[in-house]
Amino acid sequence: MAPGTPGRRLFFAGLLLLLGGAALWRLLAGDMPLSPAAVADILFSPSPDASPQEILVVRSVRLPRLLASLGAGASLAVSGAVLQGVLGNPLAEPYTLGIAAGAAFGASLAISLGGIWVSGAAFAGALAALGLALVLSRLSGRGSQLSMVLSGIVVSSVLSAGVTLFKALADERVSSIVLWLMGSFSGASMEEAGAVCAGAALLFGTALWWGRDLDAISLGESRAVFLGVEEGKIKTVLLVLASLATALTAASFGIIGFVGLVGPHLVRLVLGPSHRPLLAASFLGGAVLLAGADGLARSLGELPVGVITALAGGPVFCWILVRERGKGA
């Protein structure tokens, strides 16, 4: 779809409408149904005409949860688009590369040691997992397109076993670790939502600035060098920021898989491979996907949102795997 075409504008308009619809649904629906006028009054009026219980539900429960799911979805989807572009692998995303598991491992370690500097430990774990997956990929055969993903799956399996060990040893802190393993936005705070949204905005802004360079990198190393792209610098910065964004999400809300895979691929089918529109649509589409998944999880009796994304993303992962192998045949 060419830049500026009516079809592209229509696609973005549709995403914005879906985003608005998801936001309204999450703010209005629940055990205490509210009208749009009542929610608007609670959010924007300094002295709303609502009961203290209604004000508490909207401002302290529904709004933080909505912002958290939107920020986490945008963060994971943009991370997936960035990782796929930087690594040249259509199956790359925080979940399949082990970054999410590394963040959960670091956070679980911090919780087991008393809950000190959980976000920092999650970030360190995410970077360590990514570095280990890169090393294993090179040692196992860099010529294979799937070697990076296979290495990430191995790293994720090992770190998940480590998280299980911490869970077994954590005693009274085990419930917090279990929550990370399943992924959930219940109990989200405005501080956590703000941190995740900030990480998503930082990654998105940086990747959008280097959008044309990402297009060159995706064409191959030789072409990127010929076009004067500082490939090493761009890859390093974007990998670190993708790990940071993923770590902020995992540290607060757990391992939420496949959003970074499904979102960018659905967008790429419509918009093509150009990274600037791909990143913008992934930002919006990821937010819509995870806000919708969280709403579905809530309506089904507060299921873990990670279960919903895994059920939806697993078949898509298999389809992409078969599709890419068919291309390589």
C-alpha cells in the first residue's frame, strides 16, 4: 500500500476507531456499569457528580488498568517490529527471543531477595537473555534464519526453569512470582502504567527517527553500509531500548507472549515492509490487541491475559513459521 493512499489513511482511521472503542469498553464495562457521560464527568470534572465508590472504580482501577494494557501492548508490538527489522528475522519478538523470560527471571530473583530494585533486575535479565541468545545463535549457525529464534527458545526454557526454582523457594512471596508467570493487569497502578507508557514512547520515537535506516538494514548488511547507515550503533541502541521496554512490562505485569509477533505481522500484511508506517500502526495495533485481550480476560472471570494472548498467538506463530519455510524452499 503506497504512502498517503486512501487505503492507508483508512487503515489508520480504523485503528484509531478500534482504540477508542476498546478504551470506552474498558472504562464503561464491569461489575459497576457506567454511562459515557458519568465516566467523562469522573475523569475530567474537578468535582464530579458521582458516588465515592464510582470515582474510586474509574480513577483507581479502570483507568490505570486501561493505560497499562495500552502501554504494554504498544511496547511489545513495537519491540517486535524493531527486533524483526534489526535481526532480519520475521519470527523475532520479545517472547520468542527469551527477552521476556529474562526480565521475569531478573524480577523473580529480586523478589526472592526482598523485592529490591525489581525493575532494574528485570532490565538486566532482559539484556542478559538477549545477549545469550545472540551468542548461541552465532555458535549454532548464523546462516540459519531460525537459529536466533531457536536460541531464544532455549534461553527462555532455561530461564523459565530458573523462575520456577525461585517460585519454589520464595515462600510467602510465591504469589507475586506466579502472577508474573501468568501475566495480568489486575491491580495495575498509575505509576506502573506511566513507566510502561514511557518505555513504549521512548522506543517508538527512537525507532521512528531511524525508520529509513531500518529499511536499509532490512535489505542486508552490504546495502546498509553502502547507504551510509551506522548499522552497529543503530542496532545496539534499538536492541537495548526494546529490552528496556519489554523489561518494564514484564517487571510490572508478567510474561505476555505473542503480541510482538502478531501485531507487526498483521500490520505488515496490509501496509508492507516500510518501517515508519509499520511502527506507527504496530504502536496502535498492539495497544488495541492487548486492551481487547485484557477486556476479554476480565469478562471471562479475570483470567490471566497471558493465557488469552498465547491462545491467539500460538496458531499465528505456527502459520508464520510454515509461511517462512515455504518462502525459503
